[in-house]
Amino acid sequence: MIKAVVDTKLIELRTSALRVAFPGQLHVCKDVDDDKFLETAVLASADFLVTKNTKHFPAKRYQSVRIVTVSKFLDLVEKQYPE
């Protein structure tokens, strides 16, 4: 059941994704290569930035974007869509 929900959500994401050009003005991550991902998430008004690498980001949340690991994100999805 969870796999079917995730598959459906991935299809929705692919068909409704918003492309965002970022100006490269955000400089808050420990690894400067990660700033572009956080800036894109902020500009897109994303709820989450999902990464295997949370240690380079400034906190668990930056502005309105929650920064979570893949496993944490999947846990949140599972709680939202229980079997």
C-alpha cells in the first residue's frame, strides 16, 4: 500500500513540478555546494528539502523549509498515509 502511494505521489511530483531559477544569493550552508539546493527550496516555497546530508545545512528548518533525511521524510509520508 505504501509503495503504491509513494509511486502515485512521485507521478504527481513529476507532472506538477515547478522549475525555479535561483540567483545564487544564499550563503548559509557549511558546504557552499549545498546552498543552491536550499535556496531553490526556499524560492519554490517547498515544505521539505530531503537529503542524505543534513549536517551541512544550517538547522532542521530554514525559513519555512524543513530539512530532513530520506528516512525521516518516508516516516512522515507513512504517518500521513497509513495503511
